[in-house]
Amino acid sequence: MAAAAGSFVVAAMAVLGTPEAAAGVAEMARVVRGSRTLQIREQEILGELTAALAGLIAEETGAAAGALEPRLAAHAVVGLYAALLDLARDRVLEGESGPQLAAELRSRGERGLALLQFGLAGYAKRRA
């Protein structure tokens, strides 16, 4: 279920790179980044999404009450969403949009999703 949610997130975020969405994303980025109150509210909303997704994952997997795994999986998926949203906002504020940005968001999202799906064991190992 977390993989399906992650795949949905990647597809949805790629749409933010389209020229049709770029102006709205840029305006929203300016408004949210210019308001501490909206930044706090955005974090609250992400928390609500995380809790709802964790509940769905727990239900789908039959997890015991209070199990860590559904919450951890939900945080990972919502974290991917938040990271891609920040990337999209950064890029459109830099004036980028179109197929290249959509492809970058999709590619980076797929890499992030693969990291979540296949584990962090090999990530960020110290190089000798």
C-alpha cells in the first residue's frame, strides 16, 4: 500500500512541472514561503495526511494497535511528497517549467520511491 501511495505521489508531483501548473505553483510558493503562519499550517496538514495514511496502512496490513511500521511507512511517503513539492516550488520560482521539469520531478520521485521500497541499507555509506 505504501508503494502504491508513493507511486501516486510521484505521478502527481510530476504534473507540477507542466507549464499549466507552474504559474500556480510559483504563486503558492511565494505565498506560503512568505508566511510563517501558512508554513505552520502546511506542516499541520502534512501531519494530518501522515496520520490518515498510517491508519490506512495499518488497516490494510492488519498491523497491531500502536505498531511502528504503518507510521514509519506513512512518514516516508509523505516525506517524499514534501521533498518533491519543495523541489517543484524551487524550480518554478527559478523560472523553470515544462517537460524537462516534469521529467526531473518524475525521475527524482522514482529514485526516492526506490530508496523507500528497497531500503536505506546501502544509502550514504561512508566511502573509504
